Amino acid sequence: MIGALSERTKPAVVGQPGLPARILTVHNTYQQAGGEDLVFLEEAALLESHGHRVVCYEAHNDRIQGMGRAELVRDTIWNQRACREIGELIRRESPDVVHLHNTFPLISPAVAHAAAREGVPVVQTLHNYRLLCPNGLLFRGGQPCEQCLGRTLRWPGIVHGCYRGSRAATGAVAGMLLAHRAVGTWSRRVTAYIALSDFARRKFIEDGLPAGKVFVKPNFVARDPGCGEGSGGYALFVGRLSPEKGVKTLLEAWKLLGGDAIPLKIAGDGPLSGEVSRAAAGGSRVEWLGHGSPQEIRALMKDATTLVFPSEWYETFGRVVIEAFAAGTPVLAAGTGAAAELVEHGRTGLLFRTRDPADLARLVRWLAHNPREHARMRREAREEYERRYTAERNYELLIGIYRQAMEKVVAGS
């Protein structure tokens, strides 16, 4: 078997017409666990906590190390073995819905055809922009890039070697996208898509996904951390230390603030860790914490004055933003991508001009000198979490999408 199979055996949900009792979830796990992997696990746990039977089919990228190049390219485009195994699982388990998370690179989008042949609706979460862009980010050269958007063949990405800096590797990804566009995987075999924000939904529709199939369901905070007091007197950054996350803008803003800055704590690791380490050693009121545990991050969130989210790519969502809201912590965010949706300027936080450290520094000063407004934003941030990002609210949205997908298959549309 290509992937590990696990079965969750809580009592099946019965008695409600149209409610899926059994769900098959499919995910290709990354070598370094990230947000997509966490969402996959948390959604499965959420479903089983409500009595659904969940079967998880997984592949792990550690397997790539033992594969030849030709085998990897073949499986990336169309993995016959995964298709066969998914078909066998469906016939044995009789799921009401197949939910795809990540299928790249080992499972392949071909499994949507295997599910469709068995008459089972397919729901796919669009965690990143892989369907639009070989590197999955719509980001190149330090800024958003849409050169491949709307093209049948994503040739600009090949020219620039956007996936792993390799034209050959990018060509394989572009070939996978072209093949599945040609055979109608995206338009005919996937019943419903889940976009994480309205911004992301618009991008996918602009590229050609049928608007009637793309629903918006944000991520959620599985465990309520409780509202903090924000008494730590510091700003907090949590995330990968990489160019698209706006780390250079963050460090430059604190350099501009100088001795007047509130302390900045940075939790994370990545290719720009050297620059963060130098800033921390240079007396700029920056402290690098390295990679923190979930428990440590929750505690930091609750005590922070603000979370800074300077991301420069088109984030499909921004999970750390709603984690801050759950802790009652307002967010200073770059006004790009989904962040401009998640953060309401002046209510749950403040938006600054993307890639503009001076504008970020200005808002940090303003927040530090307006404690009454800061206290109000803390209340508003927590209320936003309670309205939109709890596990219970997310469950309602997810089941609603499953129901519509099931109805589409019954109706033959």
C-alpha cells in the first residue's frame, strides 16, 4: 500500500437525512509538518468527535528518498497504484464523501477519478495555490507573481524554475497540471472545492474553476486557549523565517523603531534564521526564540500586546491570525491576500502597507501609545474568534459543504 491507513471507529452518525456517516480523507504528508498536515488531522478529529466514521488514507514524503526520478514524475502525474487502493477502500468502506487535502506529489490528483468512478462525491481543500502555480505560492522574486494564472501550460514557471529552483522539476509539476486540466479532473471529477478565504476563491475562479463548485470555509482553532491579558508588553511573530513571510520587513521596522520599540519575540525557524539571529544579537530589542511547542506558542499569544503578520505572498488564509484572535490578541498585518479579510482595520487589528517597514513601525508606535484602543481591539479580536473560528462553527460549515456535494452527485450534476 502506498499510504498508511487508519480507521476511526466512533459510532456512526445516523438518523439525519443527507448527513454523511462515513468520510474517507486523503492526504500526502510533508517531510516537515506544516499547517496543511495539522488541518488534515484536526478536521478528522473534529468529525469523529461528532460521531462520524473517518478513514484516513495517507502517503508521506519520506518515501521520495527511495524513488527514482522517472517513478516520481510518473506518480506525480498519475499514480495508478493509489487509484487502485482508493477504489478498493471505497468498495470496502462505502464512504459517503471522499475529502482530498494534499495529493502532491505521491498520491496524484488521479484519485479523484477513482472516487468518481465509484459514484462518491469528491471534496478538495485548496490549502495552497498548486492548481494555479507550480510552486504553490503565486510568489517569485520577492513579490506576488501571477504570470502563470489563466494559462493552460504554466510555462513562465518552467522558464523561471519556480519549483525548487529547477526547470525540470517545475516542468513535471506543470505537466501534471496540464494533464489533469486536459482530462477534466478539476472541472468534472471534483464535486466541490473548499477555499480558505474569499480572496483565494476569487483567484481560483479567475483561473477557471467553476464558481458554483468553490465554497469558502476558513480554518479553525481546535482548542480554545482562553483569552489572555496581553500583559507581556511585547510584539510577537510566529511562522517560518522565509522571504514570503515578510521577515525582512519585520526586522527593518524594528531597526527603524530603535530604542523606542516594544520588544519583539520571534518564534520560528527557516532560511532567514541567520538574519534573525544577527538582529537579536545587535541590540535592536529583538529576541529569537527558535521553534516553540504549541503550548509555548499559546502562552506567548495570550501575553503578547500584538501579533505581527507581515506576510508578502497571497496567503490563502493565515492560521496564526485566528490563533491570536482566540487569545484576544489584535494583529498588525500586511494588507495582502487573505490577511486583509481576516483583520478588520481598527477593530481586530491594524493593516499596514505590504513591504513597507516604515508603515509597520508607525502602527507599532500608535498601538503602544493608545492603550484604550488596544484594550478595545483585544475584546473585538476575541469576539471575532467566537463568531467565526471555533470548532463548532467550522463543523457546521464543513458538513454543509459535504451535504451539497452529496446532493450534486445524487442529482447527477
